Amino acid sequence: MSVAIVTGGAGGMGTAIAEVLLADGFRVALLDRRGAPEAAARFGDQALGVEADVTDEDSVRTAVDQVVAAWGRIDGLVNNAGIELQHTMADLETITWQATLAVNLAGPALMIKHCIPQWRNQGSGRVVSVGSRTWLGGATSASYAASKAALVGLTRTACRELGALGVTANVVAPSFVRTPLSAVKGDSYGERFAAASPIGRLVEPVDVANAVAFLLSDRARAITGEVIHVTAGTHLAPHIP
Ligand SMILES: NC(=O)c1ccc[n+]([C@@H]2O[C@H](COP(=O)([O-])OP(=O)(O)OC[C@H]3O[C@@H](n4cnc5c(N)ncnc54)[C@H](O)[C@@H]3O)[C@@H](O)[C@H]2O)c1
């Protein structure tokens, strides 16, 4: 049975990703710095709650070891944990910049690093990093946009470096999705995204989860180094006010 780790597994998108992967027959480790056991408990014995902080290397190492000890393999790593702190360029503070890059960029790098020994043993593995449409240039936070653009560089580097181990690595880049992370932006923000969408709709967590599941599946075995936008077409919108 295939095994996936979903970081940020107790959050809005993480829960939806876990649900779809479980339906696809995966065992899923929901890794989160808070609420992981509770989130996993909702899904039964094919789900494992792993409390860990992706910014802390010891914590990441222990978490990966815990999953391998429980289930013996790691087929998919979904780098989904993320934070978004709103600020203008003029208001940028070092602490915000560092906190954002620690979770959104160093976190995925550490997760990939500590999965490599297992992928080397298996001769296979899949990385899907949850980026953001904002990697194209964001209106609400330079630190977030920079972290998500750098996540593309990180994931593409993993694609090149780990390909020989049978590992594929891709990014799923959603636009606005209603979750606890985006709640701070308010309802009207979502309405503006739906209005800017050529198909007139908002992206839902399950839409992102379906793209992740596809990239983890054998159907995507020849896709690597790619960025899949799950934006209802809003990555084509020049500016969403
Ligand atoms: N919601 C959106 O509009 C949107 C749009 C594009 C991309 N995204 C991306 O989707 C991903 C998931 O976001 P979400 O909307 O579900 O947010 P969310 O706040 O609901 O979930 C994020 C989860 O990450 C966890 N987390 C944060 N820091 C962590 C750390 N150091 N270690 C372990 N876990 C940590 C949180 O505890 C939380 O459960 C993020 O990477 C986000 O940037 C979200």
C-alpha cells in the first residue's frame, strides 16, 4: 500500500489532500505542528497524526523516521505546510521575512532531504510542493510571493537531482481557496477571484487535492519539474484588485 506524508495535514488544504489520497488507497501521515493527532483520528487507521515542525531539522528527522517505522515506505511527500503574513514592501520586517521563508521554503527542503534515504532504498518517490499563484508576483505579501517562487526553484532542483533515484518533483500552484490561512482576506477577496476567473468560479480545497493526487499517481509518471496552476484560470488575470 502506498504511503504519503502531507505536511500542514491539519489545515484546510491538508485535510482535503489527505481525504482524497485516502480515497485513492494511500496510507497518509498528517504532519502538522499542531492538531495532527486530532486530524488523523477523523480518518481511521490508514491515517497517522505526526506532530512536527517543518522548520526544525531534528523534528523533521524524527517525523520521517516515525512514518518509516510505522509503514516502511514513503511514496509521496506533499509539502503543503505554509504561512502567509500580510505586509506591503514598505512595511516588510525581517522577522516576517525569516518566518515565512523558514516554513514555506526551508521546511520543504528539510522534508525532501530527510526522505532521500528512503527513496534511495525504494528506487522511487514523488514530491508535490504546494506553491501559489502568487509565485507569479503577489499583491499582498512580498515575503510570501518570494517564498513560493523559490519553492519552484527548490522543487525543480529536486527534480534534476533526485531523478536518478526514480523521484519526480512538481509544484501545484493554487489561487485563492477558502481555508483558515486565507480567511483574513475576507469574503470579498474570494468574490474578486471568482469574477476574474474565465470559468467564473473559485478553487476549492478538493480541486487542489485532486491535482496533488494525480501527480502522486502512476498516471503522472512522466511529469516532473512542472508547475500545475489550479487557479480556475486566474493565473492569466493580469491583476486582481
Ligand atoms: N488558502 C489559499 O488561498 C491558498 C492559496 C494558494 C496556496 N496556498 C498554500 O496552501 C498550503 C496550505 O494552506 P491552507 O490554506 O490549507 O492553510 P491553513 O492555515 O489552513 O493550513 C496550513 C497548515 O500548516 C501548518 N503549519 C504551519 N507552519 C508549520 C510548521 N512550521 N510545521 C508544520 N506545520 C505547519 C499549520 O498548523 C496549518 O495546519 C500553504 O502552503 C499555502 O501557502 C493556500
